[in-house]
Amino acid sequence: MPLVGHTGLFTCHVCKFSRSGLPVAVVRCSRPMGAAGSGAGRGTYRKGYELHGIEKIPEGPGLIVYYHGAIPVDYGYFISDLYIQTGRLCYSAVDRFFAKLPVHSGRNESIEILKKGNLLGVSPGGGREAFFSDENYNLLWGNRKGFAQVAIDAKVPIIPLFTQNIREGYRMLGKIGFFRWFYERSRLLLIPGYGGFPVKLRTYIGDPIPYDPNITATELVEKTKIAIETLRDRHQKLPGSILRALLERFDKHQKED
């Protein structure tokens, strides 16, 4: 049986997966329209949130792969807007830390979720990317390729996603050596940070990477990295700047996709 809890915006059904390169818990979020609207409203008010490219998400199943900010509020806003604009819900894979949740395991369950026509969101960087990436928005995926193998086995496209300025809204003190040492040995999500700045957030959805029966998981990982880095380089000024991201709230014109 899945574990059911509340995030404040959604009811979450959590299903845990094995430690094989794919983050190990999947959350299906579902809640009435009013709650999703509340989440989207907070995103628009606090972060001037915009979502670009939603038409690129196929009607069928797909694996959404995104860059993990220090606090991924953008992903919550994306899920809210996705539901408001399309009526679709999205399962979400979370970091290995949540393997401690007392729920059932089974990697095949993620494949079944996709085969049933659902969307599944995952950030291969997980906690490591959240804590130790910086204003240059480097992807920190290590050797993780389980998500790519799931996409291949489920025969679904990968949909890249990147949010402009997500690293400026919240910052972590991951550059301090002790915190990296502590995380690598404990895997506890206890790295201090700061932020909550009302910076401009724009989420961009890239062109789907179609299912290819002849591609390997390693090759698919590289294609996905390139797709997200292309979105980053197109839409994010590097290195990021908190001040610039704040000033972008006053930009009256929506950016092109």
C-alpha cells in the first residue's frame, strides 16, 4: 500500500524504489483544482512564475527530467500549472534519503506507471545537485543512469525541463568542505542554506527526446544532459546573480521559448 500524506498543495501517494541509479521514491500528487490553483497563484505572486513550452509535453506518457535547485519550488509550481492547463497529474521521484520511508519497493513499478500513460518527474542530481551545484548551474549526476533505463524499458520519451533563476531564489552553503564531507558520509539532508528571495522564475520545457530502441542508457543520459544544458545556456545568464534575478521581476515582457 502506498504511503499517503499532504504537501500543502497535493495529496501524495509514495511508492519506494530500489537503489539502482533511479531515486527511490515516487510520489503521485492529486488534489482538487482549487488547491492547485492556490499553488500556481503563490508561484505567480511570489516568484512571477512563468511556464513555457507546455505544448511540447506529449499527450501520452513521458519521463520529465529536470535540474534540481537548492529548494525545487519551481517543480511544485510546474505541477500546479500542468494540472490547471491540461488536467494532468504527475508522479514524482524523490531523493534516496526518502528510502527511509516505510513503504514498498519495486523498480518495475516506475515502468508500470509510465506504461499506464502517466507522466513521471525525476531529477537525477537529487540532493547532491541541490546542495553542491552553484550559480553556474552544473549538473551533478555522477554515474546515475537508472532513469534512462526506465525510459528505455517503458518505451517513453524523455522531456527535459529547466527553470531560470532557481539557484538564485535559494542558496546552499555546500561550498564549505565540512558540509560536503558530512553529506557524503551520512546522506542526511541537513546542509544549511538561505534565501526565499522573490526572484523571477521561468520554467522552460525542451523538445522531447523520443524513444529509440537502439540507444543505450549511457547514451540516453548524455543526450538528456545536453538537452538540459542547452536550455540552461539559452535561458540562464551565467554565473547567476540574485540581484539580476530580482530585477527581472520588473521585466514586463515574457521571454521567448
